[in-house]
Amino acid sequence: MLLVTTGVLQRRLRIGWRRWHFLFVVPIVSFLGWYAAGQIGTTITAVVMPLAIAMLAPAPAGRDPVTSTLLREPFLANADRNLIQARRTRSNTAIFVLEVDRFKLLEERNNRSGIETLLRAITTRLALSLRASDAIARLDGPTFAVTLAPAASLDLEAAIQLATRIQHSMAEPIKIDGLNVYCSVSIGFCLSDRIEGVDSSELLQAATNALIEAQRHAPSAIRNYSPAMRSRIANCNELSQQVSRALEKGQIRAFFQPQISTRTGRITGFETLARWQHPQRGLIPPIEFLPALAQVGLMHRLGEVMVNDALSALSRWDAAGLDVPRVGVNFSNDELRDPELVDRISLQLEQFCLSPERLAVEVLETVVADHADDIVIRNLSGLARLGCSLDLDDFGTGHASITSIRRYAVERIKIDRSFVTRIDADQEQQKMVSAILTMAERLGLDTLAEGVETAAEREMLAQLGCGHVQGYGIARPLPPEDVDQWIKGYRAIVINQRPFRRRVG
Ligand code: C2E
Ligand code: CA
Ligand code: CA
């Protein structure tokens, strides 16, 4: 109780202090006006000051300028009052935290005023789902918080019903620039009887933890806070810290997987794949650490390391006379939004005295399928102009239109593993891959099949006319120190083998 009361007092003092600013500013400025120009100065100040205050204060104090909902501090003060009342009346209150699902995508597709329209519409719908005594705040970007007025009937079931009602209220489309935009929210909440003796900021933190858990199951997920969430999130934060340090210490480095021409059997390139060489846990695959790196905003740093490792390996292979035409590097959406990307790549190529066509940029099909923002388009065309080639990764899993394949000057499509598995035995797989290959041929695109695990799959892909193959059936991703040996061994085998069969039918 003492904790809550102290929190309330501190917050009230902070808000009050902001309002009192004006009591100092107004007389001081009026006095300066009078001191500088006598009666005229006072008159000017009297006219200009109210205008300036009106223009510079777009929203009432303590309110978000876009949605007019509360800001964090007054919201917490309100929630503290609810907590005190709930304890006095032996009832329950709760904090809900909501976030718009896939907000980045909405931001990419709409301009600023469109996003503001969306946030206002969400606020209105939220308000209509609540009672007048509940309070709403916009915490940050697409995140809203709600504090509920205490009620004896507020239990877990009532809270879930309310969360569901809020989600239903978001189902109708929102009109932005004449177009229907659909959005959903994920919700985390914490009832005050779930954690005893906390103040509003701790209750808000608990609801935020529940939201983070809900977002793992987004869209439109709802989660109630449980103490286990706290330790899960702590583990996740711990991983983010560890992975950042690992990247700086050089523990995350590139492995290389070969790509082979089905026509000649020759090595046509290597794909660069990130691996974390953990001192205790051994080799950790990217699926386990990429999300943590993305969370701390370090994907562009990983990109720098991967390009550097790839180009330095390529120049070593050149020096050893190993004839590797190029290396492919995976580029995340975050990296593709870096305005410095093209300059950085160009500089890295210069440092290693390598021509740009030696570097293939691998971009997920979903990146070009989505309505990419200007910066992604500019970067991809900048890299193509520089001379880098563009591989469309995981082809068949996104919805890239033929127009976008053309617009981005894609050179090669990498057919996703899901179409390749058991292609030798499965006629449906064969039909799908044949259709993709025919389309690619008509568009003048090269092709590569990913995840080729057996000789039979490789043989079938060669027969169907797929240009290149990559997968465990040829080699697993190799550490750079093993690549030279592997190339020499592979060459020795290929020399004694007949070339793969060409396309049939
Ligand atoms: P991806 O770009 O589609 O890479 C191919 C993945 O399939 C790799 O997994 C590779 O090891 C695996 N693979 C290759 N051949 C076979 C096979 O025959 N069978 C099976 N089952 N799998 C095969 P990995 O290395 O775990 O990478 C997973 C994903 O992580 C990559 O998928 C890529 O999207 C991402 N990734 C890896 N390295 C980087 C990186 O440096 N930067 C970025 N942005 N993403 C990366
Ligand atoms: Ca890839
Ligand atoms: Ca892939």
C-alpha cells in the first residue's frame, strides 16, 4: 500500500510541475517585453503569448497529440488510483496492453497521415469497447494500454471477454485514402489480484510481458500474465545480450554451402550462411539467434560481417586458383532498409578488389512480394546497377508477381526446398517444379533448387531443366577452412563423372 501511495505522489508532483511551468514563463516573458519596449512590448507580448501557447500546445497536457489518449505518466497515475481503490473496496482492477499486429507492414503501405487515421480509429473502437471510467493511453507507436476501473465482478473470464470484445471491434475495415485497411491487435493483460503489492508500473510491465507472449502467437492473440513469462522474457533478453557480444567478438561467422551447375557439374558459387560458434554450446544455427539479433537491431551489423567473410573467402579462393565464380549473401528486410547499404557494399567490394558480379544478393520472395517501401526498391536497384546479381530466395513461398520480379531485375530464382523434397518420386512435386521452370525460362531467369538431399532428387531436377542445385546431397554448409579441401575433392570426383543429363521432353 505504501509503495502504491508513494508512486502516486511522485507522479502527481511530476505532472503538476509541468503545468506550473506556465506560471513562471508567462510573467517572465511579459516582464521582458515591458523592459525591452515599455507599453508596446507589453501589448505585443499580450497578443503573441496566447497565440504561441495555442500553436505550440497541440494537445491538452498529458495527452497524446495524435489520439488524445493519456500519456504514460498520467496513465500510471490513473492506474495507481484504481489500484488503491481496488484494495480499499476488495475489488479487482487490471491493465491491458494492446499492439497492432504487423504494424511495420501497415507503416510501409501507408503514409504518415494514413497511419494517424488508423491510430485514431483504433482509439475510437477501443473507447467504445470500454466504460467511461476506464482510461486509455498510447504508449508508443502502435501500443496502447488500458486501466480498468475497479469492479468486484472483474475476474479472469470477464477479462478474456473484454479482450475478445476489443478484438471484435477491430474486425471492421478502416478507410484510409479511400481504401479498406484491415488490422488486428494482440492483447496481454494482468489482473491486480494476480500479483500482490505492486504499483501501476509493475502491473503495466506484467501486462506487457503477457503481450510479448501473445505476440509469439499473433495475429489476434490474447494472453493473461503468468509469473513464468517473466523468466522466459529474461532468458530472451539474456540471449539478445549474449548474441550482441558474440557478434562483436567474432563468434558469429560465415559457413559456405556449394551450388552446382546441373549442366556441367561445375561449382557455380557458394551460399554464405551464418553460424554462431558458441564456446560452450558448440555450433548454433541461425534460426536460434537471428530473432535475438533482429530484436536488438543488429541485422545490419551481421550483414557487414557476412559480406566481409564472404568476400575475404572469395579472394582467398581466387588466390588459391580455386575458380569459384561468386558468393551469395542473405539480406534481411532490415538491412535492405539501410540507406547506406549500396555505398557500404561498393566499399567492401573495393577493399577486396572484387568486381560486383562476384556477389549475389539473396532476397526473400516475401520481401519483393510485399509492397516494399521506397528505400528497399532504391537499394535493390542500386545493387543491381552496381553489378551485383539478385537471387530470389525461398521462391514459391511468397507471392511475388511477375511485375515485381521484372522490376527488381531478379537474375535467378531459388526454388524452395518444400517443392524439391522427394521430387524424384512425387509427380505433384514434378508438376510444380516444371511449371516454375517454364515460367523462369520464359522470363529469361536462371534457376536453382534448394535443399537437394539425394542423388535421385538431383538427377530429376537436372532432367527437368533446373539450372543449379544446392543441398546436403552435395554438401552441408562448410566452415571456410574446410572449403578448399572440399573443392579439390569434389573436382576429382566430377572429372571422372559424366555430366548431368539435360532437360527432357
Ligand atoms: P535459407 O537462405 O533458405 O538457407 C538455406 C537453409 O537450408 C540453410 O539453413 C541451410 O543450412 C539449409 N539447407 C541446405 N541444404 C539443405 C538440405 O538439403 N536439407 C535441409 N533440410 N536443409 C538444407 P540455415 O543455415 O540454418 O539458415 C536458415 C535461414 O537463416 C536461411 O535460410 C536464411 O534465411 C537465414 N540466414 C542464414 N544466414 C543468414 C545471414 O547471414 N543473414 C540473414 N539475413 N539470414 C541468414
Ligand atoms: Ca538463402
Ligand atoms: Ca532459401
